[in-house]
Amino acid sequence: SSGINAEYGGLPSYLCPVCRTAMARDIRHRTLENIARRIPRACAQGCGEEVLGDADSQAEHQYQCTHRGVKCPVCMEPHKKIDMMMHVTTNHDITRVIGDIAAITLRG
């Protein structure tokens, strides 16, 4: 990178675009990190939920999200978690699904 920030009139990227003073380059700004953790972000999996920016909240939502990708335990095709029940009951010879496909009862 050239160090020039075209968005702010060609100022070097280490200068503040407001006051034009030098900003620290390789120092974490914990105050801004803490603020960013409190800003809700849209789910990356497209479910429409907003999740707080901290890593724990993101990870918990990602695991529980109904739009996360899962593989069918019968054919191993990838599907959204929300669509798995319909896929299993319509495409495979299955009569009952319990939980997250933890138990599958085959017909016959």
C-alpha cells in the first residue's frame, strides 16, 4: 500500500482526516475495540438477525443460526439448518426426526 488515503483527499493514511495530526500506526485502540463490540452486525449467514460484534456472541449465534450450513446425515449434501427437516423427510425414507437430526427412524 502506498500509505495514501484517496478517500480523504490524498492525505497519508497515518494522518487523521479531521485534524491532520499523526495517528499511532501499530497500537491497538482498546476504546474503539470496546465500542465496536457493542455494535450489532448482520448475521454473516443471512438469517436477518443482528448480533453483537464480540467474538463470543458471534460464535454462539453462528452455531445456533437456523441458516448455518449443515450436511444431511443420509446423503451428506449441504443444506441450511432451517431446511434440513424438509429435506430429510421429503428426499429420504424417514418418518421421524428428533432435534437436530440426532435420531432418525427409518420406515419399515
